[in-house]
Amino acid sequence: MKRKKWLSFIYLSALAVMLSACGGEANEGSVNTEPTTPIAETKPTAEADTDHMEAATSAPEATEESPLAEVNGSELPEQMPEGFPFPEDVTITTSTGAENESKKSVLIIFETSQSMEDVTKLYNDYFKSLKLENLGQTIDDKNIIIQGTSSSGGSNEAWSLIGGPLAAREGVIELTFTWGEL
């Protein structure tokens, strides 16, 4: 069962990378400059099956018992692990969290204009501080890939950060962060 959960996490990470690679819509030299709408702000239509749509397209409502964190005006899912750092100029384009069979998971896609060197240092230091097991990383001037697992408070967690500069928007780095309880 543990292997199945780990394979599911790897599949979701690979899917997130593929989707983020398709994110820059450059058709025959044109670039889409319209701002993207984070998933957390998407509202289901009246005709849609709202029970299924709401979980997939909107962040849970904030209550006094479970306040949502906020970064530069963008809400983060309540499942977001505490202490995850974001660059100061972060723009969150996708933010979603879920809980399935008492296991929490998060997917955040965000952009920054900071240098690849600064971004690499920020996340390399952060993941080193977590002391991840099964750590695998690829870091160069075009890519940052850090993946691993940790055990904290009796639960096993899988962590992944994948990203690099966008070809369609010079000076912008897009990163995909996934985290889940195993």
C-alpha cells in the first residue's frame, strides 16, 4: 500500500511538471499577457455538480477554527505545511489542497522574478533544514528539482519542488510545489 501511495505522488509530480511546461502559451511568437486566475478563485457554475467541482477548484472557506494563510494577497490551502518559504515577489497562479482518507496534499504553482541563484539557495537551504530522506535533486542554471520524504510527528510526508525559467517570459521562474502525507 505504501508503494502505491508513493507511486501516486510521483505520478502527480510528473503531471504537475508537464502541466507547468505547457503553461506558457507561445503560439507563433505571440505571448499571452493576460493574468491567470488562481484555481482558488474559480467558482463552479450553477449547472455543474458542485459537490465535486468545489473540492477541485476552490480553496476551503476560512473560518475562525481553520484560518487560511495568505501570501501577497493569494490564499493558501489550509493543508499547506507550516513554514514553507516563498520569494518576496511571489505570484501564486495555482493553489489547491485536498484531504483524502485523512491524508492531506497540496499543489502550489507560483512565479518569481528573483534570480535562479537566489531561488535555488532559498529552497536548497529550506529542504536541507527538513533533513529529507530519499533526497534526490537536480540543480543547475535552468532547473531546480528537489524531491524527498520526511517523517514528522508520526506521519510520513513526500515533498517535491520542480521549476525553472519560463521560455515565454524572460526573467520569470515558475515553480511547482507538491506536498502530501503518505
